Amino acid sequence: MSEQDSKWKFLIIADDTPEFSKVLRLASKRAEKVGGSILLLHIIPPADFQHWTSVKNIMEEESMKEAREQVNKHVQEIMKISGLDAETEIRKGKPEDVISEIVAEDHDIHLLVLGAEVEGDPGPLMGSFREVLLNVLHMPVLVVPSNMTDEEIDKFA
């Protein structure tokens, strides 16, 4: 077994949900502790705009620019928390399709880390996970509840 085969890679999906900060912290701390790495994936959902191609193109360019800015902030936060330099990927598509593609392409991914809101709707990724990803992914999934404190995350990680 090569060193890369034994090195854990954590896949986290960057989004703007409140629980994402919990996912980022836990994955960063845990990857640091086990000598692993992080793949930070940002998914741009398909545009629902079907009129005027030029307007659609401008909207997609703006989405890509915003995604890069958000990903850069998350990479800096991961570095601050753990000292790790995360890999990044920005893709367009349905979240369940993009996650399935990434996992199929990158055989070094060992764990998908998702966040879940504990009150009400658990979030769009958890819905996709229950409906689609459970049937496709053959890997462990760690769900971080939004009500975990930083102290609880640090203790777990």
C-alpha cells in the first residue's frame, strides 16, 4: 500500500449554509490530526435562466467569480485552522451529479463530510444525499449537526 493510499482525503462541499462553518472546522481539524488532506468542492447549480444567451453567459461568469472568491476565503480558513493547503474544485451542475463524478474521478477520497441543520429542513445536500447519493456512493459519510459547538468539534476531531 502506497503512502497516498493510506492518506485520508476529506471531501467537503462549500456552500453558504450556516452549518458549513462546522463542517469546515471539523474536517480541517480531523484531516490535520490524521495527516490527511481536504478537497473543497464548490458546486454552481445549473442556471434556470433560458432567455438571451448573452445574459446567461454573464450570469455564469459572475457565479464563477463569486465561487472563486468564496473558495479562496474557505481555503484561507482551512489554513488558519489546520495549516493544511486544501485542494479546490469548482464545477457546474446538480449537486448529486457533481459529487458522484468527483468521487468516481478521485479514488483518494475516503470520507464525505456534510453539514445538517438540526431544526427544520436539514439542507439541500442532505436531501440529495438521502434521495440519490446513498445509492451511488460507496464510502463513509460524516454528518456534522449545526448545533455542535467549536469545543465539541475540537474534542471530536
